[in-house]
Amino acid sequence: MALLCKPGFGATTTLNKEFVPRVCVGSRHQSVVGFRLRPFSNARLCVRATQSTSVSTGISGQFAIAGINVDAGEGGLPVVKLHNKQKSECQIYLHGGVITSWKSKGKELLHVRPDAVFDGVKPISGGVPHCFPQFGPGAIQQHGFARNCSWEVVATSNEDDTPCVTLRLVDNEYSRAMWNFKFVVKYSVWLQGDNLCTEMIVKNVDEKPFSFTTALHTYFKADIKGVTVTGLNGLKCFDKDPVTKEPVQSSEDSLSELAIYSWVFHLSEVVPFVACRWSDAVLWNPYMTMKLYYKDFVCVENAKLDPVTLQPRDSWTAKLTISPLSE
Ligand SMILES: O=P(O)(O)OC[C@H]1O[C@@H](O)[C@H](O)[C@@H](O)[C@@H]1O
């Protein structure tokens, strides 16, 4: 299943037959997909995103401070761990700059695929991987190279029990061989109360313009038999499910709040939402192409699918806050 949703593009839905997996959005697809999809009011995870025009992270400080540790993780790869007094925790691997774990009050909310490799070469499949500078297939490798490059820590802070780390990725020989541009991406991850927050800033430090597409390809832990994703109503959808026979959505609206209802999240209450630079959403589950383990997660991805063009010295910023909603 792959469903790409964009705000404000009119009333039609385009179906693309190239891809095998299936769509599961709400109960309308019940008969197509062959499993039951139902919302659970006591089980909700809200994905919200906020817009920012600022290019400053406002973060400074030493690396090893209270609330922030670095360890050797799987495969001996360096992993940064954040925790706060509200019992939120997360882990970010420098390989790929990927958040592999986010726990709220002891409950894991992200999913790392069982076939994920931690060899420092291939991308780590799961958690919150980057797709940059290309989302999906295209001129360079699928989902770009940022997810299999080594990011560096450039700042840490922990003010008001808000542990934060800022990672940086800059062009190198490997990236320039595929995508011949000089760039800097800064990616900050922090825990604010129960929320997991990120800010991504892409800066053009070249002398020529460049364009990119990008996404945070988030894998949420979920029992696929009991999951519903809401917030996609009214968006134009590009549906890669060859089985779907009719448009998935029909009217115009804007991408606002996305919420995931699943057995796994024993959570409730909606969090307010503000529109974002992550203007698009991608809903994906591999279904039978990964038949051993498609049941345990749903990807709800925050994306920018229309290319962003940056002139020299310009930057682009997008923020995301993911809020578990307590009972
Ligand atoms: O398998 P990858 O490269 O990690 O990407 C995961 C999936 O990402 C989705 O967004 C794509 O629609 C799929 O085609 C792809 O398989």
C-alpha cells in the first residue's frame, strides 16, 4: 500500500498500477484488503506538524549532559539517547540520523523492521528514517542517501527538562558522486513533555540552485488488523494500490491533523495542530510483499513531494511534533 496525499489539488484521485501492496484507510477498504479496520477511541496517536520560517535551532551546549547519553547501539553503531523526567525516551542513530525508538511512559511507539540491518552501510529500516534529497525512486537511490550517511552531533541542550540533540549532514564525496551539490542539513530532535519533536533545516551552501524532495518515513508500531489513520479526508490522493477500484478521497481540503488509531496505543484526546512545511503525507504498509511482518506497523510519513528549489544561501525548514495522547 502506498497512498500519497496532497492538500489543495482538486477533487480527483489518480490511480497508479505500478505497485503491488494495498491501501488500508478506514473501513471503506475492508473488503479489498481482507482484514478489519476499526477505530479505537481509547487508542490514538496524533501526528501534528508546525510551520517555522526560522533557520535557527537555538541549541547550544556540550554533548554529554543530563538527559542525553551516547552509547554503542546495535552493531556497535553510536546512538544518542534522550530522556526527560516525564518518562519520555528516544534513541537516534548517527548512521542515517534515524530515530529508532520513542517511548512514552515506557510504551514503545515506533517500529523497527525485523529485517533492519545495523551495519553502518545500509539504511536502518524503521523508526523515523530520512528520505533526502529524493523521496521514492528516481535519479538517485531510492529515498536518497541521507539515511545511509553518517550524521554528526553538533549541539546538545537540556533546558526545562527538554533534552535536545542537533545532528548535521554535509555533502561529501559519496553524496556529490550522486548529487553534485553542496548542502548542509541540520536535524534537531527533542523531547518536550510527552512529545517527540523534530526540526529539519536544509541549506544550500553551493553556488548554484538545487531542488530536492524529502520525507520523514515514520514507522509506527501498530496492529494492522485494528488500525485506522484519520485526517486524510478531502485530500487529493495518488493511490499506488492496484486493487483499489475507485477514488480514495474526493473533495478538497488541507492536510491538517493525522491520527493513528490502533490496538497498540492506549491513548486518547486530540492535540491541536498547525499547518506545516511537511505539506504532504504518505501512508504505507507493504502488505504481502513483506508477508512475515507487515502486520506490526503502519508508516505515516510527513513529506514534501513537490520539489523544493533553494537558491544559494537559502534554506528550508520543516518541523514535526508527534504527540501520544494519554487516556
Ligand atoms: O524499502 P525502503 O526503500 O526502505 O522503502 C520503504 C517503502 O517506502 C514507501 O514510501 C514506498 O512507497 C515503498 O515503495 C518502499 O518500499
